[in-house]
Amino acid sequence: MSNEQQRSTFTLDGRRIAFTPGQTIMDAALAAGVYIPHLCHKPGFAPHGSCRVCVVRADDREVSACTAPAATDMRVESEVADIRALRVAVLQMLFAEGNHVCPACEASGNCTLQAVAYHCGMLTPRFPQRFPRRAVDASHPDFILDHNRCILCELCVRASRDHDGKRVFAVSGRGIASKLIVDAPSGRLGDTDFSADDAAAHVCPVGAILRRDEAFRVPIGRRRFDVAPVSRVGDVQTDPDVPAGAAEVLP
């Protein structure tokens, strides 16, 4: 290893993390097997920084780990009390802004929002529930689009645009008025060429994009985050046909 390569490290909660030029704090941490809570980040996707759950303190400045580039000798704090409190507040707002009823949700046990909330210790509400009135789009023969559960991570937007080349999804509006929209004159998913072969069909971290006719195919207790916590499962998508306990996990 050259001297330059040896200098390409930063500290994360006191642990030295190696990185290559161009890597973000998140990329380098995950490559080293160190979990930083996140929702809108996915390996292979361009950094986005929309959810802010991955907030860390880098050299005394709060940044999103998925967009902030790693730098030599940077000092990063993630698992400290005030940063954990910030994450919990962000999660509490996400739950309050949507209609997330975990016990009745088909995504329970496969929901990254639910799993990250458990990991971060977000077990009670803090903000008044908004109970927005949002549509459920059941126009597609194979999928249901439930806007009540959307957290605007834009993973489906990026997947459709950058990986599928279709641009089925987009986000309209600003601030609290932002919403996921479908690129069709009718605004209905059934009037697009969205299909089960699309990457966008498999990236939703919550229960906003659901496959029809597969509800509770895998029993609760044997699902992705029932088998392993989010800090070990990471971004691996578990095949529902794989027996419980056989999912690949981060080292």
C-alpha cells in the first residue's frame, strides 16, 4: 500500500475507515461493514440526501453521510446522543406526515422505515399526526401504489429514470405540499409501461409500491427484518422464495 493510500482514512466514532477518492462517508462506512441509518440511500444510485436520517457530524458540522464526500483525517460522529436524537426527530416527522399503521401494513417486517425506527429507538410519537387524505392507485394489473405510505425518498424516481429509462415517477410540489406523481396524462400507474421487471418496482423502502396477489405470502416473523436487524441486512433485497434465515447480510 502506498503512502497516499495509507493516508486515505477518516475516523467514524473513533474507528479508522479507509476510503477511495470520490467515496462518500456512507459508501466508505458500508464498505467497512459499519452501519449508518438511512432511507433514501442505495448502493449503485446517485447520492440524493432527501431523508436526512443519515445525519452525522463531520468535523463539527452536521451533514448527510450519503452526500458528504469522505476526506482524509476527517472526524465523523454518528452514534452520539445528540445525533441519535436528530435522527429520531426526523423519523418521528416521517411517521407523522404519512399514514403508517404498521400492524395493518403488508410491508410490516419488510419496511425499512419501520426497521430503522426500531434501530434508532423511535418507539413513541412526538408530533401531532397529520392524517393526510391520500389516494390509493389500484389501476395497474400487477401493482398497487399507496400514497399514504410514501416518504418521498425518490428511490422509485431515480430507479425509473436512471436504471429503467422510463421516467414513470416524479415528485411535484414543494415542502409539505410535495407528492409523488405518475407520468401519465391520467396520473394513473395503470396507464404507464411500469412492469415487474423494472428496478423501480423493487426499491421502495416502505409499502408504497406493492405487488398484487402476494399479500402475506411470507408470514410475519419470517420477513426480511424479522430475520435480521436493518444494521445487518443493509440494502440487500431478500427474495421471498428464499427460506427464512438464508438472506445475505453485511459482514
